[in-house]
Amino acid sequence: MRCPSLEQLAAYQSKSLTPTERERIYQHLAACPHCAQQMTALDNSIQLLQSAPPPTVPENLWAGVATRLPVTPQRTIGQWWWKVAASSALAAGLVLGLLSMHQPSAVLPVVSGSSISYVADHELMTAQDPLADRAGIGLMLASQRSNR
């Protein structure tokens, strides 16, 4: 049989092995002086630890530890709210800025008094299909501006 590991010997000592495993290690310890010596050293270590007095903890231990810990602020809804509001306002400002930068490609003409009759005649001709004639739309809008 191969020698058991120190973990297996500790499990044998704490009686946490199955009966079959315990019997196998028991027989090995009877035949192997090296493992028997390791088991004796393990038993002595455990007895030494059990006989030692329990450690005492100073009463001010936590106060000393707590003062050395970094302070992390508690996050509240108010701290997140301004970030959400600021980013929403920024997004709305960008959209409005982009929309206000869009300018029509052509400036609509302002109809003078002498061409009002032409505009009126052209409006009558395009009344059947006003969207088919770009000039008709422009003139119609220009005449509405001049009437104001």
C-alpha cells in the first residue's frame, strides 16, 4: 500500500473516514514506521494546541481596525438622481442643438407686390397637385409670408 497523505492521516485522527478507509490506514500504520511517526507527531501537535490557553483579544481591537479602514460613502438615491437628470438634460440639449442646426437648403423668396398676381395664378394651376410642383410650394409659402 502507498503511504497516506498528511490530510488522510488528519482525517483518520479526527475519525472522519469511512470504516473501510480507517481499517486500511490502521493496518498501514502498524506496518509503516514512518507513517506511525507522522501520526504520533500529529497527535502531539493536536494535544499541544488543545492545552494552550485560548487567545485573548484586546477590547479596543475593533476600534483600532475600524479607524484604519477606508471610509466608503453610502450611495443614496439622491446621488444617482442628479446624474440621471444631468445626462437626460445633456441628451436633450444635444438633440435640440442638432435640430436647431439643421437649416433648409434654400431660402424661400419673399414675394414682392408686383409678383403677387403671378403667385396667385400659379397657385390656381397647382391646386390640383400642389406637392408635384416644388416651385408651387415655394411660391405658396412665400405668398403666405408676404401677406403677414
